[in-house]
Amino acid sequence: MSNNAFIEQLTNILPAGRVLSRHEDLTPYECDALTVLRERPLAVAIPETEDEILKILEICRQHSIAVVTRGAGTGLSGGARPVAGALLISMMRFNRILEIDEDNLTALVEPGVRNLSISEAVADKGLYYAPDPSSQIACSIGGNVAENAGGVHCLKYGLTVHNIVGMKIITMDGQVHTLGNNTMESPGYDLTALMNGSEGMLAIITEIRVLLRVKPPVARVILAAFDDIEQAGDAVSEIIKAGILPAGLEMMDGDAIRAAEDFAHAGYPLDAQAILLCELDGLEAEVSTHTKTLEKLLHVQGATEVRVSKNDQERQRFWAGRKAAFPAVGRISPDYYVMDGTIPRAALGTVLKQIGIWSEEYGLSVANVFHAGDGNLHPLILYDGNVEGEVEKAEELGLRILKLSVELGGTITGEHGVGVEKLDAMCDQFNSDELALFHAVKEAFDPQSLLNPGKAVPSLHRCAELGAMHVHNGELPFPELDRF
Amino acid sequence: MDISEQIQKQIISAARDKQALQIIGNNTKSFYGCNVSDANLLPLYVADHNGILDFQPTELTVNARAGTPLNEIISTLAEQRQMLPFEPPVFDNRATLGGCVASALVGPRRPWTGAVRDYLIGTRILTGDGKEIRLGGKVMKNVAGYDLFRPMAGALGTLGLMLDITLKLLPLPEHEASYSMSMDINSMQQLLRDLRRRSMPVSAASYHQGQLFLRLSGSTTSIDDAANYLPDEMKETTADYWHDLNEHKLSFFDVSTPLYRLVVPTFAPYDTFAGECLADWGGALRWIKTPLSLGEVQKHAADLGGTASAYRNDTQDGDVFSPLPGHLLDLHKRMKMVMDPAGILNPGRLYRDL
């Protein structure tokens, strides 16, 4: 049957305006926030009920047309980038908060609800939803689950997966499943965990039960400046060793500091080579004691300046620079490429040094922003897409950083997901047995491979081809580096 | 000691012969899960695969072989003032890390710190066809590939045999204090709500026969502050209580009749059916002794919005965990097929049909 017949069937299910198929209507859906990778979908469907999704999936099965689910489109790895010839389902009309359960500290929400609006909806009860990816003002909770999004408070409050207690999903065969429940445990396999970070490849999520937390009475940020970035890295380890668990522990290097300061006027010391932002939260007594301990510790670790936020306004200002780091860097360079590798904290100094060497080798500046407490790095590789060959150079440098992360015992992605962007890097992290297992999981949920096909897990064929390009005579790359 | 090669050989040969295996660490939880004593299972002993492989206090993680005794891990961590956040029961100091993760049984701290799956960051497993697979890693944030490591927690060994396990840790609290007083259910629930609203550093709360037990954890100053909010009748008591509760050494647990384990909403009503109840996790975990059958208890638990399992001394041969809807059980079976195609790893232990 033709595509026209498919689209006509869709228009029989959804009212006018909720099926898009004209060229100009599809353009906004060509990519997510990884804008270099674009693809036009066959059509866009915008359902608002579970029943509509079930009917859409039925037609897709009939025509063997693939489905890509999209939330707010803020993803950084192309997870929601359309697949050629596939239907894109936008979940943004699933935007209701269905229930707020104060006793169990949970809320039942639809996937199109914006991350920040959950916290806004429960603020009057003294509660909030903890995960706070930088895009929280725009990103949807469904997308957060699909990518297992992080943020700046993961060290203490976890990733998205730690803050989701259940969900309702629809598998490609049209079966509705409820996973988890509204208690602290549910019987059977933890498929809720499996759904987190599955990038829309196993099922479509229609409801999510999120965990809420009581807003801590006090939160304070310590800003410490260093004139040596490795010293700042060591200070991070010392803070952890001191038995204090900060709510957030972030680091920026000199280039990132200056870009952020210029953009957000956060009051960062412009001559510093690195700053640490360390948030402590909890009861006044505990926060005060820990603040004093850390002030001392940071001075001992060589901080040239230590400031403590005096009020919530100042705390927000300290964060504003960090949270605006990406757009800020966007102002100083025509283009930038964000990496997301995670490494054991102890390897921070090694990695920074190596990134510095490669930065010179490639002639591309790299501004570094880290979730230091989690060992999650966001090197921003600066390049100019109009200069021939620079995109390729940036991508190659990025891939080397990811390979290094894997070599040191880390991962290619801490919170942004694989999507289409890191498919090649997946071949470095996983062997063929492991990748085959991932494919088998996909098949168990979606035997026809109609949900977001080709994302997140590379084909063994693709890795074999890459492997042929990267043979190193059996030698370990970077033999000079310690392994952690 | 590393006996992974030997274990791998046993699994490969069992898969070839379609010989189902029963994974046994130190055999402290043989009572837990469905009764598989009638099945023709070949024991697979794994306790000798033990030893802490890596513990870096600055990383706040530990990596150990699955046969490592929990108490060895707990005391090693404590030397650096760190802990397993979910306070697992250690079953007379014999329980192993692998059994702890496979059963996902956790202690009184659970509501305030989280479950096993919340701290599991990676595991190396052998699948049912003997393939060695690394799931997750040793860093806290890792979203590459499907999350197949967290589902290992609570799968009772049915999805793979864990060789080694990496967990995220937490600092040991600087100080802890325990309290107790008698109060009625309403006052108890109200007090727990108040303490939570004020972000008081509660780390355990149990209730039995009108007696509330409470533990606070944190800096000395914050505990002093918090203690001021407690009713005057609240008396300081010994910390041993929590150990005895967690290890089922309290006289309440001294029974030969079935002991049921209910997980319900924290503030669900009590006394909706006949039986004696000891509540842990601030009320979210209820241990019940009752003449009712498992099916009846599960129905009552469902009415409260929760689930129930037969923990100990239940002699029937059916499923012991709350039943899954048919289509969800089918999805479980497909997952089991992926991880253990020959169906030889602990078959029937989690659900009879898995």
C-alpha cells in the first residue's frame, strides 16, 4: 500500500491538525537538539490518548512502518531524530499531571509534561522532582526517561532511573503494560529500570510515576577557584573521601568560566584555571558544619579563593553560569560538539591532560564542563562548520576522548544517550556478545524492529567494519596510561 | 579466589544437557522464593568465587566477587567510613554479596537511602548459555546500552549468574541515635509525616504492638536538633534493636507458621485483616503472621495498593510473589529467554513459569 494510503488512514484516526505530512510542516521535526543530524519523517502524528496510540500502532504494523517517539526534542544524541520513511509520534499533548500523592511522595504524570513543571506543580507542598538536566525548562519527562537524563544533582539524588517508580507502556504489538507501582518494591523483573535509557526502542511510555522529595530547608553553594585544573580535580576526590556527600559537585575550566561569565554574569573569578561549585543541602546545622569543613579542605587543596553563597539569590547566580555553559560557549565559537564520557574520578587529571594535548594537535579549542562528582565530562569541542574539514576533525577528536573514557574504565555516555551520534563509539565499549544481547532484548520487546530502529545499539556489521579500520596490532591504545 | 572459569564450564555443560541448576552461595536464603525442592536441580556452588577486587574510597564504589561475604565488605567499607546504603541483612554473617543482590532484600534504611538497584552500577555475568557479559560498569553515570544490570537485583538468579558486582556507596553517618515510645497508630503516622516534612534525618522507623522505634542518622548537631522535635516521652534506646529487626532475631520472627512480607503504601491503614503485624520502613514494609492463606493476604495487600509474598514457612508449591498479569508474565518469559535460552538458571524460583 502507498504512503498516501497510510497517511489517509492516520487522518481517519486523528483530527485535522494532528497529522502532519506536508513538507513545510515536517521541517521542525527533522532533528532533536543534535542539529547536525537531520532526517525528514514520513509524517508526524500527535495523539492525545492511549487509544489513539493503539490505533496508530495498529496501522503501522499493517504497513510495517517504523515509529519514532519524540518528546520536546531537546535530546543531544539524536535519539528522537526521525528515521527515513518512519512515522514520528509527538507525545507533547500527553501533558497532564494526573495525580500528586503527598503521602507516598510520588506524582503520576504524562510523558509530555515538562521536567520543571513537575517541581512547579508541587512547590506549594514543599516538594520537588530532583533530576534537573540543563534543559529542564523545556525537556519532557518522557524524554528524560527515554534517555535516563542526569543533571547537576545526580551525586546525591541519582539519575532519572532513581527517581521513577513505575510507568505505563505500550509495546509495539499494542499491549499495554503497567510496570512498578506506588510502593517501594514491585514483584518480577525491574523492567522499569530497563525502560530508563532505552531510547524509545522497547515501548512507548504513556504514564510515569515519579518520586518527589521534600525540599531541603537549606541549600548553599561553595565556589572555589583554582589556578591549576588538576588540583581542582584532586579536591573533588578529597571532598568525597571526607565523608561529605554534596548535592552537586561541578567543575569548569578556564575557557568555560570566561565564556559563562561573559554570558551569565555569575561573578566567576576570570583569572581562575578551574572552579568547583559544590552544593550542600539539608538541615541548617549539618550544612553549616559541612560548609566549614569544606572551606578548610578546599584551602588546603590549594584553592585561591573560596566563596559561600550568602542567600538563595546568590546560590542561583552561582548556578546560572554553570547551567548556561553550553549556550555561553555557543557565543564564542560558531559551532561546538558536546561530549558526554564518564570516567572514574581518579582519572580526571589524566584525561584533562590528554584532552589538552589533543586540543593542540587538532588545533581545536576544548572548553571543559564536568559533573565532577560523578566523573561525567562534557568537553565542548569548538569548531567552525564553515571551515572545510573541521566538523570531521571535531568528531574524530570527540571519538578519541570517548575511547579514552572507555579505556580508563568509564563509559561513552553518562547522561546524553547514544541515539545515532555515538553508535560507532558503542563498538569500543561493547564486544559482539554484549551487543548481540542488546539486540536480543530489542527483539523480545519489538520483534519486527519497528520502534526507533537503528538507534542506540550498532549492528555487529557496523562494528566489524570499524574494527577493520582501527586495528592496532593487538596493542592496547594509550599504553602509557594507568588503568583504573 | 577466582573460580569463574569452572563456573562457566559448569553452565556450558548444563546448557548442553538441559540440566537445570540451582545457584548456591552460602545457602542462607534457601527458604526464599518458590519451593523448588521437587525439581531436579543440580547445585552450582559459587561461594568460593569471592574477594573484594577494588575499593577506592575516593570513588565511593566497591567491586567484589559475588561470593564475597557481606560482612567482609561491610567491615572493609567501615574502615574508610563508608557503607552499603541499603543496610542488607547478613544472615549470621554468612550471606554473600551475590545473594544479597539477587534477592534484593534490604534493611530498615531502605526508605531513606534506596534499594539495591539504586546502588548497583555494574555486574559481570554469565548468561544461561555461559557467555560472559559486562553489564553497566564502575562509574555512577552510564547510559550506554540497555540497562540490564539493575534488573539483576531481585531476579533471584534467573537472568544470569553474577560473577562480580560494583556498587555505589555512601559515607557512614557521623552519628546515630535510636529512640522508642509507645503510641497509637494515628499519632505514629502523624509523627512520621511531621518529621519527613521537616527533613529530619530519620534513617529507620518500625512499629509493633503500639511501640514506635526510631533512628536518626547524621552529624551530631543535626541529631541534637532533630531530637528536640521528638515528643518528650521518646526515650533513647539501644541500636542493637535494628540489627535484631534486620536479622529477624526479634521474638516476633520466632515462628514456624507462615510469615508474610507485604510492601504497601507507607501510610496504608493497619488492622484491615486479622493477624499480627510488625511494620518496618516507616510502615511501607509489613511482616504479617496470620492464619489466612497467601492468596487471601495478597488480596488484602492489593486492596491496600501493595503486594505480598510468602517469606518463610509457607509450604504450598505455587508462586510465592504476587501474581503478574498474563501479558506481563509473557514479557518476563521473553526476557528470561534472552538471558537464559535453555532455562537452566534457577528455574521456577522467582515464578514457577520462569
